[in-house]
Amino acid sequence: MQLSEQEVGRRNAKQQLEQLGINPYPSELYSVTHYAKGIKEEFDENKPEEFKEVTLAGRMMSRRIMGSASFAELQDSSGRIQFYVRRDDICPNEDKTLYNTVFKKLLDIGDIIGIKGFVFKTQVGETSVHVTELKVLTKSLKPLPIVKETIDKEGNKQLHDAFTDPEMRYRQRYVDMIVNPEVRETFKQRTKVVNTMRNFLAEKDYLEVETPILQPLYGGAAARPFKTHHNTLDMTLYLRIANELYLKRLIVGGYDGVFEFSKDFRNEGMSRFHNPEFTQVELYVAYKDYNWMMNLVEEMIERVAMELHGTTKVQVGDNVIDFKRPWKRYTMFEAIEHFTGIDISKMEEAELRATATKLNVPIDESMGKGKLIDEIFGENCEAQLIQPTFITDYPVEMSPLAKKHRDKDGLVERFEAIANGKEICNAFSELNDPIDQRARFEEQLELGKRGDDEAMVLDEDFLRAIEYGMPPTAGLGIGIDRLSMIMTNSNSIQDVLFFPQMKPEKKQTVVLTEDENLVFELLEKNSKMELNKLKEAAGLSNKKWDKAIKGLTANKLAKVTKTDEALEVEIG
RNA sequence: GAUUCGGUAGCUCAGCUGGUAGAGCAUCUCCCUUUUAAGGAGAGGGUCCUGGGUUCGAGCCCCAGCCGAAUCACCA
């Protein structure tokens, strides 16, 4: 509640605007005709008549006052443009208040204003708007961090005093977006990733659906869930960790293709690749298999890269990743042999354990054969796969929802696509043999007993559904956040989530009583008042007044000082 | 969870061996009609993350904690 000097100044400016009869928060619409970017791109000095009346709205982001004329910058959703305000243009009559007082004194950086005028080029050649009308649209009460930029000798943009503190950027994303325009760009691209995929899938006539987020049983992935409770039904519900089992029920129900962009929730560690809630798209298509699905993934992701970058090549950190089809394909055993020189395809659990130890792969007792193979792969191969690569044919133990391989014993028809050393999708020919599926669930229960707290639980209703018969189906899940990280060259998942999960902000919020609030608000308007006048204005009884003012001084929100004539109260 | 680094003005940061807290930008006052990190003159602004300790004296040293980042671990 402690206001900084600048915040007090802005509150005062707001009041003064009101006293001048200017509503700092007007309600009527403001008709914008142009955007900064469009004007800068299209204005031709030889044809100024094309832009002789433009109206823009946005935030004032800088101001250079030169006596009775000023330059300032307006930032709208498209970018920034400079505008020029001359006193005698916006105040053609005797009354120069709008320029001298409103523009120069009462407006601040960050205020939202509307400007009307004509476009011209300055002597230095910068396209600018010569303002003839100016309107206050919203007074901003908190000062923004000021980022300035210059162009160096090589023509590169240099930022000065950039707003970079990650904590503040994530906690106050709105400020981040105002001050760092590339952040808005990243999120636009994220949306483009999603829209491209959505259009791609819709064009194929697959049906976009919505399935429950609150689930009585969590399933479809190996992860710890968030748990909640429904009061009326008095039952435990889980936030979904995946939507796989529901989408497959819809395939049983008769759709040929269904997909869902879904927020999923996993109660696990956080890192630059993990946020407790994240987005996946899952797709299930009847009468297809995982080979078919690999082709679809290549085509779809290649299209995403093209839509965003106009090329299949994407710069990610130091690497250039080329999503052009076809991608490299390795079986998991081939990949391990390729990177370690060891053929583990025929090994049993004990031998795998020994191999893992030899390769310095950390293992523990709860790991079965499948998990061991996965660990060996994860440690030795995954990070080295920079260019998009399909890894196929996983051990059956770690894929309880995937169909057994048509001719390789002990494996399932599953693939992951890996790019930049990270998994970006996971897919399989879906297991549709209900007897086998029940047996796999039961193996999971065993693993759970062995100490694997991410083992899957048995879902009787799902089994009942596929007992009615689920056609041969190919299924896919793509992590939207990780794909967006690659496509936008972001180093952290927090950079592709508007509001990444953070620890709660530590804040000593002082809770005021009703009376205290009343007195404080009165005081806030004047910042300093004679005690008796304040008391009178508050209209409280002696006792209530005494309690309120003591409460405020105790919280250091008000300070009472004694002068020769009287007692004075000021904001603490 | 481990290790390392960090937290100082609204923002970005400096602060020597422990000796009265600094700069640029922002803010305020004044000058300035094509400037652009505008310029010139002046002013104000601090819980040095919090709590203990050492010391005549702590932004600095010690201990504990909070918050953040990077790397690793965990996490298909």
C-alpha cells in the first residue's frame, strides 16, 4: 500500500484531469483507423494525401518535449510509431491547457491515448503522425520500466535498461508484454502452431472434441495426478494427466478420427521443460497404424515450420533443425547400438542391468526390463538426436496401451519423434485386444506394488468399452509447449506459457478494517491533513476514530505529527 | 532435491580492506517548434530481501531463512 513518489504523482495527475473535466477512463468507443506498423510500411512521402487523416490508439512509450512542440511514441498492438504534437495545432485558440497542462504535465509514459492527425516524414526521415487531436483513453497509475533502444554501427538493435528479471517478467507478464514486444510475438507464434495443426486435422475431417478434465480415474500416461474432491457426490476426482482413454471411447463409439487440444496436469517436478499444467494435442484415427501416423506427423510438423518461418529450417539455440520430410527413422535398439555400440536387443533383465551399470546409467530395484531399456536410451541417445528423428518399436513393458509388434517379439508398435534432444510426440498402434489390455493393466498394478508410483491404474469402464470392440486405431500425442519452444527458439517452457506456475508471491498484505479504510481513503486524497479535519470528514464516533487512526499508524500507513498549531496526519 | 550465482532508487546496474549509499535512464522544477538513448540547468527519491550474530561501526564478514536464475537430478 506504500505508494512510491511516482505513483502518488500519477494519482494526483488523474485527479487533476478530472478537475479539468477530462475523464481519465472514458467509456465511449474510440474508432481506430490505422495501426503503427501499417502506416510505417505503407506511407509514401510522395503521396501524403493517402494518409491525411489517421486515428490510432495505444500507449505513450516515450516523450521528448521541446517547449511548445514535442515528439513522443505510441505503441499499439502492431508496434510503435512516433507522433509529433505542436501546441498551436492541438490548441488553436487562446486556451493552451490541453498542451501545456494535459499533455506536458498530466500525461505519463504508459498512459493510453488516442491520436488523430496526418502522416509525414521528419527531417531525419522517420515516419510520424502530426497530431491534430489528442484524447486521454486511460490513465496509467504505475510507472513502466523504460526500455530504450539504439541502433549500433552494424545496424543491430541495442537495448538499454532492458526489463529482464525473469521473476518479474513471469509474475507480471502484462508488463513483460508491454515492454518486450518480442514476447507478444512468441505467443502469437504459439497460437499459429496450434491453429496450423487444428486446420490440418480439420481438413482431414477429423472431429475436434472435448473430454472430461475432472476424471474419477486418471489414465493414459504414467504420472502422478492432482487430486480434488467433489462435494455433492462426495467423491475423489483427479485432474486429467492425459485424455487418451476418453478419446478411444469415442473411437469405439464410431468416429473415424477425433482430436483434442487439452490442458493436462501432472503433479511432478518443475523445470525449464516441465510445468504442472501443459498442453497436448491427442489424435486417434481408426483403421490406421503407427507407420501411417509417422507420415502424418512429418507432414503436419513440416507444415507448422513452413507456416511460422516460411521454410522447414528452424533456428534453435546453436542448431538449425530441418523439419523437411522424410525424417530419419531408427528402432530403439538401432539407436542404442548406433550411439553405444552395444546390441541389447536379445538381452534379459539381468544382462540389461549389467549393461546399464557399465554405461553409467543410474538404475534402481523397481525398474523392470522396459524401464531399463528406456533409461539406457534416455541417457545415451535422446540428447544427441538434434534433427527430427523417429524412434520406433519400444519394449512392451513401458507401453501398456500400445499394440504388440506385428512381428517383433517383446516390442510394441510405438514411436516417438525427437528433435533438439527432446521428445516432441508419442504415438502407437493402439492396443485394442481387451484381454491383452487387461493383462497389461495388471502388470502395471504389479509395478505399482514394486514401488513405481507412476504406474497406471486399472480402468474397468475403459476395458468394457473396448470389449465392445475398438477398430484398429493409430493414436498420437504431441506436446504443444515443447513444440512451441522449438518453433520459437525459446529456452524455457516459461517463455511459451503466458502464466507459468510460480511459487506464491510473498506479500505482507495489511488487511484494513472498514473504518481504517475509510480514513485511509480520505487521507490518500490529500496525502496530508489536519487531524481534526480528517476526523470530521470521516464522521466516526470518538471511539471508532481512535481505533481506526491507531490501527493505521500501527501499520505505518499514516503518521501523526505535532506542529505548533495543530496535529497533522500524513500518509506514512 | 543438490551445487553455483544473484537480490542495493520506478528500471538497468556500480559500491574498494568493514568507516555518512552511487551512476545512467525514469520522476519533479525551469529553458527549448522536426527530435529520436533529444539537449541544457537544477532538485527529490533507499526496509541495501528478511531475521539473528561478530564489531566502536555491517550493503560488505558469519549463521539461519525467503525469493529467483543456471546446471544437474527427478519427470516417458
